[in-house]
Amino acid sequence: MTDVHEEVQLLAQKIKAVIFDVDGVVFPAEVTEGWYDAEGKPIRVKTRSYTDGQGVSLLRAIHLPVAFITNEHGDHARAISGVVEKWNTLPSSTKAPGDGGWPSVHLYTGMGGEKKVVAAKQFLQKVGLRSLQDCAMMGDDLVDVPLLRLVSLRAAPAQAEDVVKNLCHFVAKRDGGKGAIRDLANFILDARGIDPTTLPPN
């Protein structure tokens, strides 16, 4: 009879794609306001962890497609749009799949609550998967619950709301925007017996 940890490791071995919420996962669950551009438009200042960026690279290096889904849209989604664009221009992103190239990072904006499920299904179609049971997902708040309930491996950052953490198989040691993505990536690699030092960093 397997224990809970072993069961979660089995889930991590079987998933074929990973989905992340954005605010509270990629970025801390906070925003700095009071900044304005040259035209007087408000700018939302957000920070992220390079450690998490490396976590995304590790997932892609083992050929797991990655998607980010956020309720933010337009100018409010500018920060994550820039990050995803950067990830998709890394050296391993520009190689052909048969030549060690990584799968592209997908981004869906303006999709919250039940719309996250719609976006996730669009992502599956793009990467050739059929079921949300092929996916892991990390979210931190109520808006993520509809999608979390449908995936195989449910994950949350350390600061996530208790109602979310109680749904999840895996809770990161670190907060969103401060290493939570890397914690999940490390767990998936460890479950598969993969040494991260053997993978290309970017």
C-alpha cells in the first residue's frame, strides 16, 4: 500500500503539461501602485524570482508544455506578457523540437474563474493533449479553484488561501513570486529521478 507522498509522486511522473496562475504564483500576491508612464498612465510594478524562471526552463527541458492563465488583460497583463516573450526567445526555445528545442510557453489573458477552464482546454488542443487529467496546475486563490478541481496534480504556493491549499496535493515551501514555481518543478524532476544539473539551463 502506497503512502500519500508516493501517490503524489506517481501523479508527478504521469503529468504531460503544467499550468500556472499568474498573480500570486509568478508574481507575489501584491502590487506596487502610484507609478505613472510619460503619458500619465498608471503603471503596476511587479517583481518575480529568477529562481522561478529557471523552474519554468527545467519543466520545458523535460518537454513539458507550460501555460500561464490570468484574469488580467491589456496593460495590466503587460508584465507577464513580457516575461513569456523573453522565455520564448531563450536559446533552447529557438531550436527545432527534434534538435533539443523546448516547447513554447503559452499565455492566456483575460481568463478568470470558469474561463480558466476554457483557456486550459484551448492549451490542451494546441499541444495535442485530450484531458485536463494530463495536467498539473498551481493556483493561489478562489479564482483558480474551478480549474484546480479538474487537473490531476493540484499545487499551491505557500501563501495560498487555506481553502486552496486544502484542495492541493502539493504545497510549495516558498511563496508565489519567490520560488513556488521552482519548488513544483524540483518536485516533478525528483519524482521522475531526473538530475537538474544534466539539463540545459536555457
